[in-house]
Amino acid sequence: MASLTHSTPHRMRRAQPMKLLTSGAGIVFVLYVLLYAIYASLQPSALSSSTFTNLVNNSVPLAIAAAGETLVVLSRGFDLSVAGVISLTNVLMAVYPQEGPFGALVSLAICLAVGGIVGAVNGWLVAILRLQAIAATLATMIVCQGLALVILDAPGGMVADWVSYELTDRLFGVLPISGLFVLAVVLAWLVFKRTNLGLGLYAVGADEQAASLSGISVIKVRFAAFVGAGMIYGLAGFMLSAQTATGNPNSGTPFLMLAFAAVALGGTSLSGGRGGLIGSILGAATLMLLQKVLFSGGVSSFYTGIFQGVVLVLAIVFGSAFARLTGRRTTA
Amino acid sequence: MTSQVDVMSKFQAEQDTRKARRIDRHTVSAIAVFVLCVVLILASRLVSPSLGSWQQVLTVLTLASFLVVLSFGQGLVILTGGLDLSLPAVITLGGVLTTTWIGNGPGAWYMLPFVLAICGGVGLASAIGIVWLKVPPFIMTMATSIIVSSAALGLTNGTPRGASPDVLLLLMKGSWLGIPAPVYFLVIFAVVGWIVQSRTVFGRYLYALGTNRDAARIAGVPITLVSVLPYVISAVCAGFVGMMLVGYANGATLRMGDNYMLPSIAAVVIGGSSILGGNGNFAGTVGGAILLTTVGTVIAAIGLEQGLRTIIEGGIILVALLLLREELFERLRGLSGKPRSGG
């Protein structure tokens, strides 16, 4: 016990700047900057504010979805319902458009509520009834996809003009508005991380038994993670609708794989307890930027996947090798 | 200190009963799943008189043969505590290579094994990433999946051509004594798969590895080999499913594997295996695969619109999961009043 209290502050003091660089978020940030440099050299317009806004707009839905997924992954869970919630909210936005800024607020509230309800069902199944997370969220995902198909059985519909114009625009001509939503998620996360629930999230993910023995309500933490994640997926569906301006009952499907890829790329351990939301957002941005870079480099879009897969594996291999070199324990 | 001892002894006691419980739980699970299948097929007669016939049972079994082969590989991977997300991509790869390289031309007898070997190579690549580079299985197989489907897309320039080799048509379309060939194949495959998983040294190694890696190493299990093989077997199975689908539909598409990702996991889980590895048996998985296929065909036959069908499918997976919960079995056992020590 005594050795623990001695070593902890010492290690933290020494590691602070180094830790930032070797953390998952740090590595993926460096990767992003490098990729952006390549992009700028291939495509001189890459540095213009309109190209950047486009890039941000493209990345935002995936970034937010990956942020939600991170909450569940941190608690040592999996949530496949991300695809279902995004499809469902997208379809709702396209079939029941609400005009004007007030309408947008109503739509946002609906999206968050739908996501929250799905999250609560997931939480009930996984945290309280103790079903296996992959299987239970698989079922809720399928049900959500079905609901989306019932509401809109083929791509179509129109998202409210206010949403699709204003939310993809720039503030003061430079700042992409969609980016502000990501910023809001990040700020909420930074606050949440310091609450008891936020600390509990890491504790439960690292060692459920130890967390429960030290008085953390595992059920409450797990449940909250699913509800929070569900609401964030709702936001992702809202932003996707602003982006595409139309509805598609299968719009969420590509997000399933990519959200997990973004989480892993951002340095969050898939066995829970280690990582964070910011890394996942950067991971998502990197995956989307990679597509742009390959496209401007003249690579056939058929082969984009090969590069995405290789980058994913390399990022993880180098991430853990780099961490080992600088002395951070990867299994901690 | 004393409280620590209490806690320890509590865990100890729980673990002691688990082994005894595990044996009947899986048998009961497998039986329950099969009973559910029969009930569902009989009940479907109420919906429409054309359902619930012998013919429908044969159709279900034919369609289930794809999922049974696929979930055998997936089941082995899950047994060791992993997960294989690359199956749909490998199905597509197997199917596309079969039609473009072989088609209905000559040389099928050596080209088919060659295509399966390529698929096995994909599994080996996943395994290398997982075992040596220490990439989590979930991510590694997702990466190979993205890479393989991208390669299949590039290889065919977006539109796969060619037809099925005759031997595959014979396997999938032939019949003997009024029963379709895939049904015989399913039965043989199920028996062989069960023997491999439950009655061979390799199978026991897989359970050992999935239960406790360190203990397995100390007990002399060849860890590396036993970790790598499931991924290779799983990929070969997926490639073979691709070939079966080619024989069934007499052609390949780039999306032919897409609908098999989630069912392959669901069949294993509904069959009573833990997604965390170390337990379950293939009989349950076969039951899970047949149950899922039954549900699919019954729902399709009712003629509901796609959305409602999907909702019901999801709902049935949920109900199956809820019914097969561990606590439920404990409660049933409590009702039968069998005394248990240490529980």
C-alpha cells in the first residue's frame, strides 16, 4: 500500500508531457497532421476554409457516432445499435421535417430521445438482465433497422431546409458549424469524465469485480453508458441528416464497422477501461481524411478499403509498440 | 483480512458448482433450441396451410446448411475468446474467385481447393495479426474484412462474371431419395463438426484456451497453433459457404456475404455458447442456425413487408436470448427441487 502512494504522484509528474504524446489521442493526432500535409501537397485547395469545412462536415457524423461507441467500449461492452439508431433518426428527420430554428430544436430533441430510449433498452438488457452485449445490441439494432424500414421503405424524403443549410454552413465565414457540435460533445465529455459516474466508467471497464467491491454500482455505470451512447448516436443521426439532406433506411449500416475502427484507431482499448472520447473523434476524422487523400492521389475508390484496413492495423501495432518503448504499460 | 477470506471462499464456492451446472446447461440449451424450431414450424401451419409441410422443413434445412458451415468456423473462433468479422468478405471472395477463375470450365477439382487455400490464407493473415502483432481479434478481422472486400471489388471491377462449376451445382441442386443433397451434407457436416469440437484433442485444447490461457499454457497446450488454426478453419468454411452460394444461385455477387455476418454470431450465441469463449457446443450452434433460418423463412412466407419482418427477426433473437438466460435454468432447477451443494 505504501509503495503505491509513493510511486503514483512521481510517475504522473514525470509522464505528463510524454503521456500526452504516447496516448492514443496523441498518436492519431500526429497521424492526422501528417495525412493533412500529404493532402495539402496533392491538392493545393486543401488549406482553404471551404475545403476544410467540407472535410469537417463529412467527418462529423462518424466522429460523433464513434464518440458514443467509446462510452460503451470503455465500460468493457460493445454496442452494435449505433447503426440502427442512426438509420432510425435519419429516417425520422426526412419523413417528419420540422422547419425553422425552433423546428430544428424539436428534431434534435426527438433524435436524442429516440437514441436515449434505445440506449435504455440496451442498458436494461445488458446491465440489468446481464445478456451478452454483442447479442443483445445486435437484436436492438435489427429492431431499429426494421422500424426505419417501416417508416420509410426506400431512400427518399427531405430533411428540413433550415437544418440542411444552416448546420453545414460556416460561422463568421471560417468556423464550420457542424464542428461546434463535436466541440459540445467533447466539452460534455471533459465534464463527465470528472464526475463519479465518469470515474466509475473507467473502473468498471478495467476490473468489474474490483469496481463493485469498492462500492461502485456496476449496473448504474453500465446503464448510464448505454443511455449516453444512445443519445450521442441520436445526435450523429441528426448531423448525418443535415449532411445528406435526405432519408435512407440503411444510412446507418456503414457506421457499424467504421465507428469501431475509429474507436480503435483513437487508442481506446476494446477490452475496456483505457482510452477516451477525443481519440475516437480524431480517429474518425483520420479515416475520413484518408479517403480524401487517396481520392486526390488518384487511387481508384475500389481500393480505398485496402488502405483503411492497413492503416487501422498499423496504427494499433505502432501505437502499442511506441507505448512499450516509452515505458507505458499497455496492459495497465 | 477476514472479509477478504469470506469473499474468496464465496467465489470459490460459485466456481465449484459451475462445472456441474455447465454440462446440463448446454445440453438443455441445445434441446430447447431444437424444440423451439419444431414448435415454430408447427405453429406456422396456423398462419398459412402451405407452411409447416415436409417440403418446408427441407427448404429450411437446405437454407440452414450455409449458416451451419459458417457458424462452425465462427464457433471455433468464439470458443477461443475471439471473434471473426471477416466472414462476409471471405464468403464473397470465395464466391467471386470461383466464378471468375473457374466458372463452368475444366479444372474445378484442383482450382476449388486452391481457392479455399487462398481463403485460408486470409484467415492466416488475421491470425498473424492477432497472435503475433497482438491486435485485438475484433479489429484485426475487421481490417482484413475491409481489405478483402476492397480487393474483391477491384478484382472484378465492380461486376463479377461467370457461372458455377458443375460440381457445386450438383452439391447444391441435386437430390437423392427425394431429399435435397444439401440436407445430407448438413447432417454429415454437423456430426463431423461436433466430433471435432467435442471429441478430439484439438477441440479440448480450444476449450482450455478459451477458459484460461495461462492455465492452458502451463498444461502444455500448443498455444500458438491452437490460436491460429480456428481463424484459418473459419476462413476456409466461409470460402466454402461462398462456393455453396455460387452453386445455389449459379453466380456470384459482391454483396453475397453481407447478410451472414450477424447471423453467424447469433447462431452461436443462441445455441448457448458464451461470446466470451470457453464454453458451448456445436449441437447448440446447429440448432441456433436452423432456428434462425426457420424464423427467416416463416416470416418471409407470411408476406409481411420488409420492415416488419426485420422487427420480428430482431424480436425473436431477443426472446431467444431472454429464454436461454442462465438464471432461468437455475430457477427451473430450483422448481424441480434437486438439492445442490455449495450453491
